[in-house]
Amino acid sequence: MLERLKKIQLKKGGFISFGIILIAWETSSHFVPPYLIPDLSTLLDKFLEVLTSWKLMRHVFITVLRVIIALTISFVFGATLSILMGFVRKSEDYILPVLHFVMGVPALSWVVMAIIWFPNIESRILFILVACCFPNYTLEMYDGIKGIQKDLMDMLQSFRPTRLQLFSKLILPSIVPAILTSWKINVGYATRVAMVAELVGATTGVGFQLLSSQEMFDMPGAIAWTLMLIVFLLISQFSLEKAERYLLRYRPSTN
Amino acid sequence: MEKKIIVVDNVKKIYKIGRKQDFVVADGLSFQVSKGEVVCIVGKTGCGKSTCFNMLLGIEPTTEGTIRIEGRDPYKDFNYFQTKIGAIFQTDRLLPWRSSLENAVIGLELVEKSKEAREEIALKWLHRLGLEGFEEVYPYQLSGGMRQRVGMARAFTVNPDILLADEAFGHLDQVTSNQLREIFLELIKETGKTCLVVTHDIREAIEIGNRIIVLGKPCRNLLDEKIPEFSSEKEKGEYEERIFSVIDRGEV
Ligand SMILES: Nc1ncnc2c1ncn2[C@@H]1O[C@H](COP(=O)(O)OP(=O)(O)OP(=O)(O)O)[C@@H](O)[C@H]1O
Ligand SMILES: [Mg+2]
């Protein structure tokens, strides 16, 4: 899956595939009622309408903000757990089983629980997102910490570092790749989960707009909102890749 | 009597493998090293040389017996030995995200010292080891021999009183390892450091050391003597053979 995330640039093949899909879509739109498959120019109009209207774009920003806040909190929480497991002996035995259990809970179950537990909409969404995302951070980073070579640890120890120095000079730089990977995985995941979370009770956000589109049988709307999300995902993956290229520049390039 | 800077007294080291099983790596290991001496430690592969090396370095405790360096325990008095012991390892152990210079400077980074001062020192050593022009490159851009040079520069940069080396030239090709050994010899002669060099290469030990300690398995000293001056190659060859047979038979 990561390999797939890594290469998001469109190659010639991509253009051709998308071209075929668009032509097929446009052709079908002439044989099927527009509320099922609207033609491309209607879609484009709707997309531009969302893009140029602050009243509508607001919903995209709200969703993005929710995702970013939730991911930040998940990251801090997840990182703390992974460091705890990495440095407090035996804590792994207590934390890991619970973590695997939590990861087994479907997003929809979190939604149900959140509705029952939290009257406030924002807390619900935050709870659902954090519950879904923090285990990924913990596990990825814990793997990173476990993967630190004892050789390098011994080398640094021979210079007598403080705990803080050990962390900043060896552990943190060692797990940068794991941190980047975990963010890559989680941005996409959190955005998808946010859609589900915003379906229940929210009056803002892309998920809410998708629900409204469905209730009004507004196919162009549904597609325009979906496209907005995809654009957000592409932008964030692109930024993460930029960051990765900079932060991991010490690695031999594979191509 | 000369002052003994390293005193190893009846050290025993046991690793627990499995619930009830013990693995004895060292038993009855004792030797002493005076200031300025270059002592080579040889022994069969797997006899526990690296384990002893780690115990001397203070990153591994002894199970029984004591190790004293300048009268202190390198494991218990861990922090005292900052910049006092330098280590060169079998593999370069460079941090991949740091350039040569940043790797060489790391020991000084841990003690309070200005950036300019510590980089000046590290640069001096990198240049001394023939790495001009490679200060800013990452380890993956260096050859194995050059990486090992950076590892040596890193050890010399903290200007330690005692230098420990564990098979520092072992895994390199013949030419490179000869070159590095020569530079190493030159540097330790020049700086007059107390050195403990672990190796499996008898010829290397005779080349570098004033004294040789042969370890048995589990680690204990079978033989501990001054390396004599040789008047001929033949004499040297005979000496090598003698050491070899001690290692091989595990007794004197
Ligand atoms: N952490 C450990 N736990 C259990 N056994 C260990 C551990 N470290 C080393 N050993 C065992 O101790 C023995 C000695 O290992 P050591 O690496 O010290 O040997 P060595 O003399 O340096 O060998 P070489 O010449 O191959 O480097 C080996 O049999 C090894 O399996
Ligand atoms: Mg070894």
C-alpha cells in the first residue's frame, strides 16, 4: 500500500486511463437520466461553484481542520505510548494487547459509542478520529524504536550521553522514517473516517454535505465534494513526500 | 612500579540464555595495562573478545570480579568516563543521517563545547585521516574504508586517555586494512595513548602491540607477555606459530 502512496505523480498511463473513464462517463450521461449520471460540464460547474464560494469551501476547511487537530492529538498520544513501550520494560506486555483490541473495533462502532457518550458534535468527531488513528502511530513508531540497532546504541553510549541526548541524537532521528510513514497512512485514513463521523449530527463539513447531496439526489454535488477531498489528500501526500525527500536525504536514492 | 591504568581482576561474565540455561562467556579473566602501553588481545572467534571489550567500555556489566580503569568501575561510574575512553568498532557504526563531520564531532557534541571549537578539532582529525573533501558527505556516499576512517576520527576527536579497538581493521580488504593499520599505528605512537586492541589476526597483534594477551574459551588469559623484538623474519614467524598453537590448543 505504501508503494502505491509513494507514487502519486500521474504518468502517461494515468492520463490514458482517466481519459477513458471520462469519455465513458460522458457517453453514458447521454443515455441515462442526469440525476444518475450527470454530464461532465455540469460536474465541472458544480466543482467550480464549491471552489469559488466561501460559504461552501468553508465546509472543506472545517473537515480539514478537524482531521489535522485529531491527527495531532493522536500523534502526541500515540507517540507517548510508543516511547513508553520502548523504554519502560514490560509495559509492552500491558499496552500491546489492548492496542490490538482497539484496532479491531470498526470505525462504525466508535461512531455508535461516540453518539451515546458525547452530546457535543465536535467531541464526537474528535473521539472517533483519535480512536481510529492513534494505534497506527503507536505501532509504526514502536516498530521504529525497536528497529534501532544495538550497535549504534552502544556506539553512542560509549560517549556517555544523557537520556535527553540519547533521545535527540539517536532515537528521534532513527524513527523519522516511521513517523513519516505513519502520517502518510493516517491522513488518508482519518479523512475517510471523518466522512463517516460527520454523517451523524454534524451540520458542517464535507461529510455533512455528502449526506445532504444524497438526501436531495444531487449527484453533481456528491461528486464535487468527493473531488474536494481527493484534492486535499493529494496535496497532503505531496507535502509529506516533499518533507520526506528533505528529511531522508541521507539515504541513497533508489532510482 | 609503573601505574596500572586498567586493572581487570578475576572477571566472570554469564549470559542467561533461556530460563535455566547459563552461558559462560568469561571466567577468571585478569590482566593489567600500564599507561602508554599498547596491548593486543587475541583469541578464537566467539571466545568472548567483544563481550570483554564492551565490559571495558562500560556498556556491559560484569557478572563477577571487577574492572577498574583509573581506579573506577567503567559500568557503575559510567559518566566519569566521558571523553576518557574512545572506541573504534568492528563496523563503522556511523549515524547514516549525519555527514562525516557531524559523525566525527558527536562525542564533543555531548560535552559542552562551542560548535566552532569542536568542528575545528573534528576537521583536524578527518584531514589527518585523509578525508579532505569528504567532510560534508553522508556515510552511504563513502567506501567501507573511508567510513572506518571516519569512525577512527570520531574516537580520536574526544582525545581519550584510553583507546579501545575491536577488530577495527578486520572486515576490510587486505590493502585497505594495511593502510588503516599503518595510520592507526602512527597516530597512537604520536599521541602516546594507552591502547587495547582486540584482534583475531596474530600478525596484526605483533605489528601493533608491545604486549599480547591470548584468551581461551571461555574468556580467560592463557598467555600474557611482552612481544619481543625480532631480529629476523624467521624469528617472527616462529613466534607467530607459537602464539597460534596456544590459541589453537587453548593452553600454553
Ligand atoms: N547478549 C548476549 N546474550 C547471550 N549470548 C551472547 C550475547 N552476546 C554474546 N553472546 C555469546 O557470547 C559469545 C562470545 O561473543 P563475542 O561476540 O564476545 O565473541 P568474539 O570473541 O568477539 O567473537 P568474534 O571474534 O567473532 O567477534 C558468543 O558465543 C555469543 O553467542
Ligand atoms: Mg567480536
